[in-house]
Amino acid sequence: MDLLNKNAIVTGSSRGIGKAITESLLEEGTTVIGWNRTKPGFEHERFHAIQVDIADEHEVRRAFEETLDLVGKEIQILINNAGIGYKGTTEEMPASEWRRLFNVNVHGLFYTTQQVIPLMKEMKEGHIINISSGAGTTGIAGMVAYCGTKHAVHGISHALHAELRYDGIKVTCLSPGSVHSNFSKEMGSPPSKTNKMRPEDIAYSVVHALKAHPNYHYVDMEVRPLQP
Ligand SMILES: NC(=O)c1ccc[n+]([C@@H]2O[C@H](COP(=O)([O-])OP(=O)(O)OC[C@H]3O[C@@H](n4cnc5c(N)ncnc54)[C@H](OP(=O)(O)O)[C@@H]3O)[C@@H](O)[C@H]2O)c1
């Protein structure tokens, strides 16, 4: 897809991986509508910020209406990036935290995706990229709920790809290993000394997948630091 003059929704665009994806898309000439709970600390003439908690279906509907008011009905790209983690043993994990993780990482992704599908079907064009994780294909002690949500993102992405491919809609699952961001801090983890990937490298993979020929499709992308 040629990214010039296209419209993209990026969830979790205020920092980390989502911010890097947003910046790369803006460089390509795409208009970006960023969905976050808080207002991002940057501005651009083609960047529109909408405050929304993607875990709330009604808020997502309202955010989508606001998005249509801003850019019209042609939304070619959805990057389902917003996500949260939790570190702690299963027996100690509050059930409310378990639900919060699934509400944001899994149900939120469903709410956003459901909004864009009819428009993409009408255009016979669209690309949805779901940010999963290395935790989406393996098990990590102390991150059972997070692994569960990211395994779900993996399975949902594959099934969506099968469901939407003949409508001209691409669905990609991008699964990074550790990336430099506030993600671990948000979970309350101490800063790690590992050699993590840069958010801009994940953004590079996103742009690369989006630019592929219409009949060439990345179903799954796994990216890891070479020497963690
Ligand atoms: N960092 C890693 O090592 C790593 C590795 C593999 C996969 N991932 C995945 O990559 C994605 C982005 O992670 P990151 O490292 O960039 O994390 P981050 O720095 O913590 O950023 C998370 C972003 O998501 C937004 N967000 C969180 N909850 C939200 C909600 N309920 N509604 C709307 N927006 C919400 C945040 O903005 P607000 O707080 O303003 O809402 C923020 O912009 C996540 O899905 C994560 O699971 C991260």
C-alpha cells in the first residue's frame, strides 16, 4: 500500500512503540488518529489525538465517530498496539487485574477492529496490524495473564486473516521480543539491563509490512534483539 494520504488509527500512540509507529507513518505522509487514555505530548498537522479507553466498548464507538468526523470514512490502516502487562504470581494476582488485562489487550482489540471492518470491506482495502509479543507463543513464569492475552491476540490475528483475506483486507500479527519503552515500568518491574530493541525498529517493520504488494502478505512477523 502506498502510505501517502492514507488514514491510520494507532491505539497507544502516546509513547513507546505506538509513538514510534505514529512518527514513521507521519513521515510517510499518512494521517494518524491516535487513540489513548491520556493526551500525547506531541503535535503534528496530520496527527489527531482522541482520548479513549479501548477497554470500554461505548467509548470506542464514540472515538470511532469522532475519527470519522475528522478524516471521513476512508480508514485504510488500524494498528492495534495499546496493551498493558502484569507481573506477579497467579495465586496472588487480583482477579480485577486479570480482567483488566483481558479487557484492554483482547476485548479492546475486538472493539476497535469491529469498527473498521465494514469500511475496509467497502473499500476492498485495509491493513490491520495487531501487536502481540514473544509472550504470545511461549510461556513466561509470573506473566500468565499477559501470556494468555498475547496468545489470544495471536490466534485472533490468524483467524481474522483467514476471515478477511478475500475482502482485500490484510491482518498481520507482529510479535516483538523486549523493546525499550515504559512498558516494564508500568508493570512495576525494575529497569532491566538487557539489550532491548528500539521502538523505531518495530515501526520500521510495521511500515515495511504496510508497503508490501497487494498480493504479498506478512501473516506473522517475529522480531527479536539479536543479542539480548
Ligand atoms: N515493550 C516491550 O518489551 C513489548 C514487547 C512485546 C510486545 N509489546 C506490546 O507492544 C504494545 C505497546 O507497548 P509499549 O512497550 O509501547 O508500552 P507503553 O510504553 O506502556 O505504551 C502503551 C501505550 O498504550 C496506551 N494504552 C494503555 N492502555 C490503554 C487503554 N486502555 N486505552 C487506550 N490506550 C491505552 C498508553 O497510553 P495511555 O496510558 O495514555 O492510555 C500508551 O500509549 C503493547 O501491546 C505491548 O504488549 C511490548
